[in-house]
Amino acid sequence: MIPKQSLSQVPVYKPGKPIEDVKRELGLTEVIKLASNENPYGCSPLAKEAIVNAMDHLAIYPDGASRLLREELATFYNIDENHLIFGNGSDELVLMLSRAYLEPGSRVIMADVTFPQYKSTAVVEGAEIVEVPLKDGVHDLDAMLNQVNEKTRIVWVCNPNNPTGTINTSEEIAQFVEKVPSNVLVVLDEAYYEYVVDSQYPDSLPLVAKYPNLVVLRTFSKSYGLAALRMGYGIAAKEIVDNLNRVREPFNTNSLSQVAAREALRDQEFVTECSRKNRIEMKRFTDKFEELGLHYYPSQTNFILFEVKRDSDEAFTYFLKNGIITRSGNALGCPGYLRVTIGDAEQTTRFLEILESMVAQPLQN
Ligand SMILES: *Cc1c(COP(=O)(O)O)cnc(C)c1O
């Protein structure tokens, strides 16, 4: 069999280790997963109730246009319904954007390091990939702009960036989109939008109204706590939405995720409360890093990337043996660092205990 030639270059996504595997492999009974930036407080009870009620209609195909969710989200943001597109997680929107806008000979620009799906979907399409190093953990938008040429189709800006958690300010973003040629897509991936507290963070929707080449991606997976259901969305000019609809599968989002997302959207109190608790726990992490003299990147998300002063895999294994799954910086392109999701108060306490005991251990080399 002969697969598409570009596939041999595509890295296979390595997910965070599942809890059950770790329990079995290490013989542990208590394991905490702080590897995939999931919401430690679950999701709104309204979302669960909506799913139970929707169970009576499993024989029926979903509404391919997500009409009810579309209406509510358009009202929520006060935007036109035609400016929304839904995906099986915002991951699928990344895939659809690459599918619709990249081909051999086209160029795509992204940060190094950033969310890996921008690259892997571009490799499949055979596009030329330009990775621009972060500056102090933040997208270097001027350097990215310098890489834009007549072949460029997409510039990815992950804001806040995964895995550093850092943001570009509204001034930086506004200046950047002003300078990017109007036929080049700029995608602002705002998966952690609801967690951001920094007042310098851009309000990107007015920019979408002003710049028809701008796409904003958001998701129900993170602060809404619906990662299992896969529901993400894009906000963009109608022309872009129309092109994405050409590559979209007719029933890409399912009925259960649509109803759950609608209810979750109504429960803004839940989202606000999760963000509030997230900042409280985040402070405990950063206080401890300062006390221990470990560098970290200031994070506007529900995860943080910090220095471990030893090999990342060694630190990862230390936490794993103590029942906590994290992300090794080696797997993320950040050697010497570990990425950890901000859990609830109890999980933070446990994490910080293990961190202290690790730091107290002599280095192996
Ligand atoms: C988690 C994440 C996503 C994907 O979220 P979905 O679950 O697919 O909606 C997209 N971008 C970034 C930067 C993320 O961290």
C-alpha cells in the first residue's frame, strides 16, 4: 500500500499517560493526572443533565449546523451566526484550516514551541513550515511577520501559548494583524481564553469584525470542562467559514456535545468559579517555585511550565512514581522543564509535597 508521501514526516501525537495505565504499571491506587490541562472541577451539572435528557434521541443524526448552539453562542458574543463554525474539539478546526488553506508550495508560520497540531496538520498538506523561536516564552510577532512572504497562507498565534502559558498583549496583536497582508490568515488560538486574568489580553472579537483574514478559536474542553465531548468553535468572516464548511464532515459535532455545550454556556458562574480557583492554586505553585528558585513562565492558563534543574524525563518519572502524571518538557520541546496542570487544592498540596522532596534529592549527574 502507498500512503500519502507526506505522512512519513508526521509525528504521531503522544497523549498524556492515562490514569489506569499508570495505576497498573506502578501498582499505585491513587493517581492524579495533571498532564492534559483538564478541568479539575469537572463540568457544569446542567451539562450532565442535558446529556441524560438527550439520550432518548440517539437514533437521530445530529444537527450538522449546530443550529441551537450557534444561536446561543452568537447571542452570547453578540455576533452574526454566519461567523461561527463548530468542530469536534478546536483540534478539528486546526485540521480543517490546514486542509482548506494549505497545499504543497504554500507556507505556514508558527512559533517554536507551540501547540503541535499546527505543524502536524501542515506536514500532511505538504506545506513549507517556518517555526519562529519564542522570545522569553512569548510569540515573537515581529520575527514571525518577517517570515511572511507571498506564499504564506496561515500564521498561527497561540494566545495564551501552550506549553508556556504566556500571552501577547492586545497592543502587540493589534499591531501585528494590521501589518500582516490581508490575504494571509491569522489564527488566534484562544483555547484558554476563559482563564486569562491579565488586563492586557486582547479582546479579539472586534478585531475579527475589522480584519476579514482573522480567525479566533475557542473551546468547551478547558474551562467549561467538556473535553470528553469534543466541542470547539471558530469565529471568522463568512468567507472563511464557507471555505471551512467545504472541508467539514457533515456531522462533525454530535448531539450530546451540542446540548451539553449549550447548557455549559448558560452556566457562566461555573466558568468564573473555576477561573477564580485556578488563580488561587496557581499562586501556590508560583510561590513555591520562587521559594525553590525554579524558573517558570508566567501563565494565564490552567497549566504552568517550570524548570526542574535536572533532566525533564527524570523529573517526570519521579512524579509518576509518586502518583502524579505531568508532561515532560522533553516531549514538548522544552528540555529541563515540566508542564503541570493546575489541579484543585488537594492536588496542589500533593504536587508541592512531591516537588519539595524531589528538589531535596541529590542530582543523579
Ligand atoms: C487543548 C488545546 C486545544 C484543543 O482543544 P480541543 O479539546 O480540541 O477543543 C487547542 N489549542 C490549544 C492551544 C490547546 O491547548
